[in-house]
Amino acid sequence: MENKPARAESGAILNQLMEIARISALAEMASGIAHELNQPLGAIAAFSQAGERMLNRSEPLVGQAQDVFRQIGKEALGAGEGLRRIRRLFEHEQSTREVCPMPAVVAELWPVLEMLALKAQGTLELHADDAGRAPVQMDRLKIQHVLFALVQNAFDAAATHRDASPRVRIQVTGDRYAVETSVVDSGTGVPEEIHGQLFRPFFTTKSRGTGLGLASSRAIVEAHEGTIGFEVEPQGGSRFWFRLPVAAK
Ligand SMILES: Nc1ncnc2c1ncn2[C@@H]1O[C@H](COP(=O)(O)OP(=O)(O)OP(=O)(O)O)[C@@H](O)[C@H]1O
Ligand SMILES: [Mg+2]
């Protein structure tokens, strides 16, 4: 009880750090995109004005206009290449894979996840069975990013459900082939009409959301040859899960 003010303060610090991380990630990406598009878009605008002038003459300069169209095409392809370069920056970072059991990876992130619980004034539980302890080959930090994004969403969802205190449960289970990690919340579930959109980049229903949490999680899980999805729970709330293949012996 005595350390409550200190813990509340850590919650506020976590809030600020999350805000800074979100803003700087978006700012970084926006400035990269602006940089890659500025030059080709400027050139395309200039070329199309020139092309229009050539074709508007009493004796249109068709040959030169064709040249200008080719230049426009080249610039557009160049812009596409610029965007691919930005995507590659995010895709091909050095990835360090190691073999570890999922419950240990959750446990390592636990203090951070508890901060999310504290901020939401909710509770967080972890259940792991034997199958869930099978070794998985993974980039630990990236998988922890996925856990963080799912638990953050779970508390956001649970917080909108006013009558109950937010409860989030992490379950790690599995079979011979895969380890399945689920994040189950006590929220109101996902409305049917947005089921197909949740994993799209920038899709958000939150006033301060980026809509990148689930999109980046899916990219990470798929890069691990895994699958990610969700189910609306019959008793309310939802269960977001991801499956990662068990490491070969
Ligand atoms: N556990 C959940 N229950 C209900 N809806 C959810 C849940 N998790 C995600 N969603 C829905 O999916 C949308 C996209 O989630 P995503 O994590 O990609 O972005 P976000 O949470 O809106 O933004 P950010 O992650 O930057 O806070 C959310 O805005 C919300 O509508
Ligand atoms: Mg989110």
C-alpha cells in the first residue's frame, strides 16, 4: 500500500514514454515518406504541366510529349522504389533469433505489463500449461512487442466496459506443432462490422490510436512463420491469439 504513489507515478511515466514512442515512430515514418515522395512528385507536376503545354499548341509536339510521359512514368516508378526502401527499413532489421519458452518471455516482460494493468486499475494473470512451455525460436524483443500491443489493447477494451474492473488473462498453451499465446479481456468484444479491418495498418477506433499495434504484430508473427487472430468470447470480451511453431529438436 505504502508504495502506491510511487507506482501511480510509474504509471504516469509509462504513459508519457508510450506517447513519446508512438509520436516518434509516426514522425520518423512520416518524414521518411515525405522525403522519398517530395522530389518525384515535384518532378511529376512539372512534367505534366510541360506535357500539357506541348499538346495545347496549334501544332502539338506529340513526340516531345511522349518523352515527357515516359519521364513521368520513370518518376512514379522511382517514388514506388522509395516507398519500398522505407518498408525494407522496417522489414530487414537485424533479427536475432533464439530458442526460448514462451512463459519465460512473458515473465521477462511482466513488470511492464503490470504497469499497463496499474494504469487501467485492472488485474493481469498468467496461465501456462506444459505444452505452452515447448521451445520456440524467436526474436524475443519482437515477440514482446506483440505481447505488449495485445495486452495494451486488452486493457483499452476492458476499460470501455464500465461495470466491471478490467481483467486480462494471458494463456500459454499448445500442441505438438505450435505454442499458442492468448490475451483474453473482459471488454465488450469486437463489433462484427469491423472484424475484417482490425489488422489493417492505421485502422483505429481510438481518438489517440495509431492503428499500428495489430498491423505490426501481424507482420512480426508472420515473419516467425506463425499465425495471429482473434475470437469474440461467448461470455463477452475477446481473445486475441498468436501461434508460433515449436522449434525443431
Ligand atoms: N481486445 C480488443 N477488443 C476490442 N477491440 C479491439 C481489441 N484490440 C484491438 N481492437 C480494435 O482494433 C483496432 C486496432 O488496434 P491496434 O492495436 O492496431 O491500434 P490501436 O489500439 O487503435 O492504436 P494503438 O495501438 O496505437 O494504441 C482498435 O482501435 C480497436 O478498435
Ligand atoms: Mg493498440
